[in-house]
Amino acid sequence: MDSALIPNGVKRCSIGQFAVWIAINGAILLWGVWALLLIYFKGLNQTNMTNAYGFALWIWADLAVIALGGGAFFTGLLRYIIGKDELKHIINYAVLIGFVCYSSALLILAIDVGQPLRAWFIFWHANVHSMLTEVAFCLTCYFGVLTIEYIPLILENRQLNRVPFFHHLAHNMHHIMALFAATGAFLSFFHQGSLGGVTGVLYGRPFGFRTGLLVWPWTFFLYTWSAAACGPCFTIFITRITEMATGKKLVKDNVIDLLAKIAGWMLATYMVAKIIDTWYWAAVTAPSMGFTLMDFYSNNPGSAYGIWILIAEILVCGVLPAVLLLMPSLRRNPSVLFAAVTLAVLGACLNRWVMVLQMQAAPVLSFEPWFTYFPSWQEVATTILPVAYGVILISLSYRYLPIFPQEPELNPIEGGK
């Protein structure tokens, strides 16, 4: 029965091996669900948040997965709107990764609400003056778009595709996917930007505050830019991880090379903008508020937020991978490519980390100490929960859906099927 569900022309591991793999990740998933239920029934006192430091570990994870899920909207834009036809061989996986990231983000937000039964208040009693309201609307709508883009992949399962209605529905949905790609790019621009805007308008938190264009701080544009740069890198990163796990070549090198080249240019231009923004903030914005650059990077416990973190974000995880991705001879080396996209992914995560947790930890008054924070096990478990969920969904999709169109060609089965 299981073999009848596997796509034609490909080979998968035995059902026993697959069951063990799902069981291991399922156990991790259940650990996260247990922590989630504790938070739901006992409240946010299960976390180490306080009135002075109101951000849990999962808020960083939420912002990180939203940024890395940007590969879906940007790859869709390149494929359907700009016309990079080669990317049709990886767009399915980009959509799946985006679906995992955005469903995880909504799950994390449901945890963070504290009273999930009232989560609908944000839509029915919307605070129209809040950037987070716009984020919630766009996130939800874009998740709907990703769901619509993911449905044709489900309908292309061998057994479902035999049903004429499902076959024609999937075929027709593919024909109008450009409309959803454009809609997704529009929605993503605003929710990615508004997440950055939330940080940039907090004038009471000088580490994050930025000037900008009219009502938009520079962080509004930088967040969108970084998602478009690092999202495709995350798609390549997960693709390579999948290839290593399965022992198969799933996407041709020319497709990966094109996406990596575009990501390199996006990352390079983003780093130019990021460096200018950081310099202006350090030389103009912070001094105008009575602070120097080193006020935000010194005298903190264990130098957890030392100047090294700025060097790591901009130079090691920004400029270096951009250079590696822009040089064809280096980019086409599999090991160098994997190192470059890994650094870019870490750079996006590090940026979201400092713009949320370090922003809150830095003192704003002379008599205040640096806030120290260590997550509770419930926070760790609920942050790992979306990872286990993503592994399970990707595994099921890889096994039963034609995610990689080039796989049969790259991995021919001896003797046919």
C-alpha cells in the first residue's frame, strides 16, 4: 500500500526505516506539545519572562523562521513574475519550506498570546495603529497563499492524481500560480517590513531605534531585504541537507547556481545598506540620544553582547558569504556553497536575535544593569517543536509527493519500476 503512494520513477527507504525516523521526530514533537500544553493551561509563568524583560526565546525563533521562509515569496517572484524558468525545478521545495516556516510562525504566535482562545481578538478588535496588527493580517493571508500553492503538490500524489477532479484541479491551479506568487510577494513585503518597523520605532530602546523615510524606519526595508537575500540561501541549505540525508542528487547544479547567484547579489546589496545603516546609527542616531556605540557592547555579563556579535553578523555572516556566492569559481564548489549559505542563514538568525533580545537587554538608564536571561525548558521545548514538525512534514512530502521534478532523471532506477 505504501509503495503505491510513492511517486513514479523514484526510490524510497523501507516503510520500517521511515517509521523509525518519524517516531524519533514524533517523540521530540510530543515533548514540545507537552510544554505547549503547560503554557496554555498554567500561563506564561512557565517561561522566564518578566515585566522588565518581556521576550521569550520563541519570539526570536518566530522572527527567524519568518525571515528564512522568505525564500518562498522571493523564489516565487523570480519564477512566475520575473520569468526565471529554471527555478521551476526548486519552486516546489521553496513553497514547502515556506509553508513549514509560516505555519510554525503562526503556531509560535498562538503560544505567545498566552490565551489562545482569544487569538481571534487581533482580527475582530484590531488596533489599527499597531504595526503588529498589520503583521498578523499579512502573515495569516500569506499563509493562506502558501496553502493554496501547496495544495497542487498534494493533489499530484500518485493515487490522488488518478481522480479526474483532483487531476484537473491541480493542473488548473498551476496555471494561475503567478497570481498567487504576486500576491505573496506583496503581502511578504509588508509583513517582513513591519516586523522590522516595530523595532525601529521604539525610541525608548536606542539600540533598535532608527530614523527613516517618512513614517518608515530603515529597519522596515532592511528586514524585507534580508529575507529576500537569506530566504533563498535557506532553501539551498535545506535542499543540500535533504540530499545528504537521502544520498541522492535532487536538483541540478545549474538551478542551484542560479538561485545562489541571485541570493549573492541580494546579500551583497543588503550588506551595503546594513553597513550604512549601522554607521549612521552609531555616528548620528545613538549620540543624539546620549549614547556611544560601545555603550551597547560593553559592561554586560560575560561579554555576551560584546562587539564580537556585530563583527560576526556583518563581516563573518554577511560580507564573507556574499563574496563567496558572487564568485562563480567558489560558488560552484559544493563545500564552499554549503558554507556560504550556512553563514548567510546564521547571519539572518543573528540579526533577529540582537534586534529583539539584545535590544531589550541593553540598559537605557545609567543606573540600570544589563538584563540577563536564560530560557526555561518549556521555552526551549516549544522552540524546538516547530523544527520537529517541519522535519516530519518535509519527510512525508518528500516520500509521497513529487517535490523534485528532476529526481527521476538524476537518480534512474536500475531495471525500471
